[in-house]
Amino acid sequence: KQEVTQIPAALSVPEGENLVLNCSFTDSAIYNLQWFRQDPGKGLTSLLLIQSSQREQTSGRLNASLDKSSGRSTLYIAASQPGDSATYLCALGGSNYKLTFGKGTLLTVNP
Amino acid sequence: DGGITQSPKYLFRKEGQNVTLSCEQNLNHDAMYWYRQDPGQGLRLIYYSQIVNDFQKGDIAEGYSVSREKKESFPLTVTSAQKNPTAFYLCASSVDINLSGNTIYFGEGSWLTVV
């Protein structure tokens, strides 16, 4: 059974800092890995999707990496802004319909 | 605008009542999903539907029921058999069931509280 762990559970940083969020998983037989953003009381927005054959994906200030052999993914946020404050969740795609989610990292960027 | 609409945003249920959460999408997606999120927890899959008139149980289907009579609509009924229904419910859709190549889109969620 796939287990997904996100560390840290919460992170508070000053504006402008570069930061890394971590996601680890136990089963490397995955189709893809996705990073989502969730604002309080809202739905999820997909940020980046990395296929199992890829090593990383970039979108603007966001960069996500995937290392299947070590069961790890990182989400790098450059030059953080207060608007980046949200919960970030990673999800592993292990079959056609199945996504296994981590519990998320609550990020607070202080002005 | 294209997207997924969930209603109501907030719903209160009395003990022994069935309640239905609405989910409508205008993205022309074949696949739809219902997830449950508890505070500080990841999402858990309740039901999913690959196509109209088809749906399958997810990991925590007990106490829930769904229907898929129209492509755009995938309502979730929380029955009285669900003993701990207080949670945040999220509806989602994708072009098809093959999430290995497709992005999944989420609605804004519905809060259900038992009173």
C-alpha cells in the first residue's frame, strides 16, 4: 500500500526566501506525481505534474523534482511571496484512477 | 467560465438524515470523483465514475451513494449509515479515467457538519 509523507507539516518563512517542501513515498511503481495548492476552505489547484519518466518540471517560480529510486519529490519555491501562503499537497498516481495524497504542508510567508 | 460547481458550500445534517451534495461540471469531462478531506489529513476517495451510468467504489464508500445519469452531474448522497460524516467534501473531474496523463480539476468543496 502506497504511503505518502510530507515534511514539514508546517513552515513559516519571511518574504523573499527560497524554500523547499518535501514529499516521500514508499512504492516507486508510480505513473506520476502531482503537486497541488489548497487555500483555506477551498478546493485544490494543480501546480505541477511530473510523469514517472521525468526528473523535474518547472512553472514560473516553482520547480518540482522526482527521484523514484529514493522515493522522494521536492517542490522548490523561489523568492516566496505572501500570496504563496497555502497548504501544498503532493499526490502519487499509482493506477488509472488512483491518487494517493499526502497530508500537506501548511506554508505561511510573512511580509 | 468552465469549471466545477459544488453546492451547497455549507450543509448541516441532523442525526438519521440523508443529505445530497451537488457537483456539476461544464468541462465535458468523462471522469468524475468524490473525495473526503478531514482536518490535517490527505484526501480519500469515496466514489469515482468513468462515464455516464457507471460508477465504482473508492476506498471509503460505506455510508455513501452516488449516481451518474448525466455527463455533467455526479451527486453524492451521505446516508444515515455514515457514522462520522462531518468533513470537507471535494468533487473532481478529468478528461478520462487515465490520470497518468491527465490533470485532475477540483471544485471548491462542501462543508458538511452533523448537528
